[in-house]
Amino acid sequence: MAQEVDVLLIGAGVAGVCSANFLQQQGRDVTLVEKDEICAGSSYGNAGLIVPSHSVPLAEPGVIGQGLRWMLDPESPFYIKPRLDRDLISWLWQFRKASTKRRVQRAMPFLRDMHLESFRLYQSLADELDFAFGHEGRLLLCKTADGLRHVREEAELMQNVGLQVEMLDATGVKKLDANVEFDTIGGAFYRQDAHLDPALFVRGLAARCVERGMQLREKTEVLGFQVEGRQIKLVETTRGDFAANEIVLCSGSWSPGLVADLDLSLPVQPAKGYSVTTRRPDRCPQIPFMLVEAKIAATPMGDKLRFAGTLELAGMDLSINRRRVAALMKAVPDYVPAWGQGVLELVEVWRGLRPCSPDGLPYIGRAGAYDNLTIATGHAMIGVSLGPVTGAVTARIVQGKEAGFDMSLCDVDRYN
């Protein structure tokens, strides 16, 4: 016999747990199912950044050309594993169509507002939970004139949409954070960015939801759905069936395989990313920083320091490419000479699959074909940054309320 529940959430990453939190605040009874454990996917080992500065979507002019130049270099920051895959080819075609200046200009104010609201929600949550939240801003570091030019061009775009950014020369970088000696020619400082320990946040918030009555079902994998007309009547799992009034899908890179059973098209490519977490060295910046040319983010997290980067389109492949991990860390001493080989003490090497839509924008909203299905996925590299606002918007949508934002760019059915 099926277990009857009010709201069934599928996926216990940052989007799912934040959605559970805000649905509980709306008075709903929530059951959360997860095929692995809380925060087992890409919400665990990412850079932990809240980035209004990253209000340019992944699909922007020039990205495809750069990706093709890097395609044959397995150590490059952006790598596409050559393969004949119909879904990948279709995704790349849609990505190319979305990479226009007009679309970027339309998306930037929306992403800015979503990031800033998420930052505000994180501030509120930090009053109740400890997740190593810091709001000292973020520093972009450049080694080359080309890198600095690109950072300056992007800074102008961000200033045009009202974000605070300061261009720095090498002296300005040193004045901003003198804890460590950077070897750079300059960079940019984004004052409104922030950071956190993502695993501490997701697990802490999930624990609080459980304390307030959320039913958590880990090691519970969704196998399929039973549908009657416009209603999903049953969700079939490895631990029994659930009959839910409302269903919210937050399964990241696994979402397309699940909705295929519902005849929905949700183009998502899993973009593998890596991180290397080390013990925090004695001399360590307080401010997260980005090694611009190497495309590596470095984030202080309590007693740890995490380096994260790379975007690898290789399908649902969770293997660790040690060559790419080595390339990630090899670039660090170019910017911080004191952190040469053997200096930083390794804690963990991690990889995860980040769900990327073709236009670089998430899917958030009702599925048009069903009256009781809401989807929140496809956040690419900004899932943690947009986690709380995604949860708040999702809760409003489930409740039949106004989302609070114009969510047309995130239309779940835009590729159906």
C-alpha cells in the first residue's frame, strides 16, 4: 500500500533542502527522498560561493569558441569528451543558440536579483545555523593583460546592472588582503559576494527541517511514476510507493532521466567539476579568490581551504581523472608562490556532476502537463548561490502564490 504524504520532495541537495525549509514555513508537511544521503551530490564539494558577480549566464558569446579551442586538451578548464551522443549534440546546438548578447542582457538583471535575494536569505539563516558564512566579498586575480582585460569588461557589465566592483592593480590587491603574497598584475574586488561551507549548510538545514517534522528517506531511489490524466498519482521508489498531493523534483543531473518517464523534455548535461580541499595554511586570505586564467576558485572554509574548478562534459561519469586534478593544483603556485608542491596538506579530492541547461539558467516552475509537479533543477555552477531563493520561489509556486520574480526565463517547458 502506498504511503500518503502531502509534499514529496525528490533530491536532498541544496535546492531540495531549501525548498523543504520554505515549504515547512508555508505550513506544508514535507517528505524528502534521496537516492543516496543528504548532500551526497554536487552540493557537497563545490566552492561554496554566493556570487551576485556571476550574473552572466553560462551560455554567453564566445564560450563555444573557447570550448572548442580547449576541447582536445584534457587538462583545460573546459573539456568536452569527444563522443557521438545525440543528447549532447542537441544540447550544444541549443547552447549555441542561447549564447547571444541579447539573451545575456535579458538574463543579467534577473540573475542579479536572484543572487542578491539569496544572499539576504543566507544572512537570515546564518542567525540560526553555523555554516561558516562569511561576507567579505570575493577577489578575482589576474596574471596576464588578457585576463585583466576580460575581468575589466565583465566588471563594466556588472556595474551596468548596479553591482559593486572595484578594479585593482597589484598594490591594491596586496592592500586588500596582506595575509599571503599574490603574484598577479591586478584584478577585481566584488564586495557583495559571500561564501560558506556548503555541506555544513545543507546538512544543518536538513537537520533543522527534520526537527520540525520533515520525514527524511535516504537511500530511497525513484524508479518511476503512475499518472492519471494531469495528476501524478504514485511515485514508485526502491522503498515503496508514495501518493503525494504535490511533487517537487530537485534531482540535479539525474532529473532528465526521471522526467523522461513523464514524457517531458528537460535538457541537462552533467558538468563534472573537481575540488581539492586542504588544511588551512597559517597564512591564508580571509577573502575567497579566483585565479582568473586558470578558472580556479579558492575558498576559506573554517579550518579548511578549498580549490574548485574545471567543467567537463563527459556524461554521467563520476570517475576521477587524476590528470585534471593535478592540473588544477599545478596552477595554484603561479598565483601564490608560497603554496608550492607539498606545502598544502590534503584533506579530500572530490568530484561532482553539476546540472547545466543549454541556456545556463535553471528550470524552476510548474510542469505544464501536470497539475501537481514542480521542478527546480539545472543550476549549473550557481546552485549553492541560488539555493535559498530557489527554495523560497519553489515554495510559493507549490502554494499557488506569485513567485516574487518574473520566472519566464526559467520556464520548465521551454524545450518541450
